[in-house]
Amino acid sequence: MIQIRVCKKFGFPILQVGGEMTPVTAMTLLQAIREVCKNKPKTLGLDLSDVTDYDSTSNYIVSSASQWMNGNLRILGMSKAVRRNFRRTA
């Protein structure tokens, strides 16, 4: 299960994500990103500190979000699971 909370800090929206990011739940993150992007923020933040499981589909969604935001996606925190996957794909 995935939990997503939207807050605003530093002058831009931040999606605080927790739980498992699997191919099925990653789609929930994609929908949340699309919803926030409707307001056309200049910057979008992702806090992945509480993510317990993270796979290549999740990595694809985060990468796509960065492209939608023209590189103005800020990752503000990463759990060990996220860091491990980022290292493998970097």
C-alpha cells in the first residue's frame, strides 16, 4: 500500500510518499503527480523517505516526472530502498 500526502514548503508542492511502490501502486503516484501538475508549479518536490519498496517502474515514473517538470523535480529525501534502486540504475 502507498500513502501520498501533498504539502507546500519552500514555495512549491511536495509529495510525501510512504509505503510500497510497486508497479500497481506506482500508478497512484503517477496520478498524484499529474494532479499536482495541473496547477503548473515551477518546481515539484518528492520526499521518498518513507518508501519501503521501490522498483524500476517507480524509477520510471520519477524519471518521467522530472521530464514533465523540465528538470525542476527535487527529491528531498530517500529511504534505503530508494537509494539502492537509484544506485543500480545510475
